Amino acid sequence: NAGVTQTPKFQVLKTGQSMTLQCAQDMNHEYMSWYRQDPGMGLRLIHYSVGAGITDQGEVPNGYNVSRSTTEDFPLRLLSAAPSQTSVYFCASSYSNRLTDTQYFGPGTRLTVL
Amino acid sequence: KQEVTQIPAALSVPEGENLVLNCSFTDSAIYNLQWFRQDPGKGLTSLLLIQSSQREQTSGRLNASLDKSSGRSTLYIAASQPGDSATYLCAAKNSGGGADGLTFGKGTHLIIQP
């Protein structure tokens, strides 16, 4: 299994541009989520999904959209990039959201918005 | 709102020493407490997950404990090795606040000197 994969690894955008961060998992996990990691802030939840066709907001959802058309894929869309969205983005998945389920993280996408 | 604090923020010890990393949380109504490892430029790797009904979990040279009443968890690393150098993150999973409910600490940056 490839686990959780993310593309691209690095991206530079100009303010106002849009883009999609890709996330895929091949473990048949129902639960997927997106975090951002900023220096001195820890990881914060952006959006999550408990299964195909179901998404919900996390702690910091503004400026981001998600969709979950398949179990495998959970893309994160930046509608109009802002410098405040400069961060490292991690996608994670787990079999379900049961209390005992471990989350698996992707390698991250480092995004810079100029 | 749950807050997770990790002390110290950074730690440097000689190879072979036993060491303890600390994690405290403000809301004791947690489902579980997870410890992750993050290498530079990489994603998070799950090390141990302690359910709220458990007191500790062990994996190889790692032992994690949980004391819900005092709002504390520790990660004990025995006979440290240079390969243990990484940032260690703890995350508390709460019973409320969304399906995810994971609140992360900011991490302890650990350096094991050869």
C-alpha cells in the first residue's frame, strides 16, 4: 500500500490564485481530514469527511473547500489564495472515527502565497 | 475548548539516556491520547494510542502513560538513539467538538547527541 499520498510537495502561488491540493489513500479508509501546520500554532483541522459524499468544517475552514466524491480521494481547494494561507498542509485518514483508530498522515504540501 | 501543552519545547540529551516527554491537557473528557513522531519535512507517524480507559501503552523502547484526572500524559523513551531525533507531538481526542476532536500540542523537538 502507498498509504496516504499528497501532491504537490511544494507550491508557490500569487495572491488571488486558486489551486487544488490532492490527497489520496489506498487503505479503504472512511475518515479523511485536512490539517494545516504553522510555526508556533500546532496542527489545526480545516475540513474532514466521514465518508464519500459527506464533508464538514473543522476549526479553520474559511478560504478552503473540500469534496469527497470517492472513498479514496479528498482534495482541498483554495478559492483565492492569501498570504495567511502560507503553511504546510497535511492530509490524514483512518479506517473510521472510532476511538481506537489510528490516523495516518501524508507527507505534506508546503504552500507559499506571495 | 481543549488546550494541549507540551513541555519542554526542545530537549537535547546524549545517546543512551532515558528521557521523558510531557503532555498536559485542560479538558479531561478525552476519548484517547495519541503520540506522534514528525521528522523534518515529513508527515506524522503514529507511535502510540492510549484509550481513556487505559493507563499506559508500550511499543519497543517507548512507553506512554495517561492520567486523566491530572490531565497529563508522558512519553518515556528508553536507551535513546540518534535515530530518535525528531519532533514528538501529542494529540487529545475529545468527546465533543466535531467528529474529529483532535487537539494537538505544539511538539517537543528532541535531539539525541551521538
